[in-house]
Amino acid sequence: MGDMASLQATVRGRVHGVFFRAFVEEWAAGLNLTGYVCNRPDGTVEVRAEGERQRLEKLVGYLKVGPPAARIDEVITGWSEYTGNFSGFRIR
């Protein structure tokens, strides 16, 4: 198992109503990550994910592209220690 970490990301742009959360859930599950994705009242999307750092970095790359109908203006990331608090990856 590689270096484990926790990622917190905020995605700004046109990310509501464009299947962004489903897009993130699909990629995160495919990368064997745990955590969640949710819409925020301010129009951003919040992503919390845990797993191997290399896989989390791949997820960040996907967040910067998004699904076809999305427009990504900014992805703000923060990193912390792995907690193991999540059992799967879910849309909230």
C-alpha cells in the first residue's frame, strides 16, 4: 500500500446541475478512494477523499476537467493525514 493521505477540495465554476457529483463518485470509486462529494450552498462542490496519495492526485486531475457540461474555474486543495473514517465513496 502506498502513502496514505486525506484530500479536501473545493471546486468552483459551473458545477451544479451538470452531473459533477456523479462524475466525481465514479472516478473516486474507480480509484478505490473513500469519502464523499457534496454541493455547497455557495455554488461550489466539496470533495473529501482518502486513500493512496498517488490516486488522490489523479482524482484532483479529474476535478480540474469535470464532466462535459461543467466549467471548472478553480480547484482549491488541502492535504492532511489519513483518518480511515470513511467506508466507501458517496454523494451527499
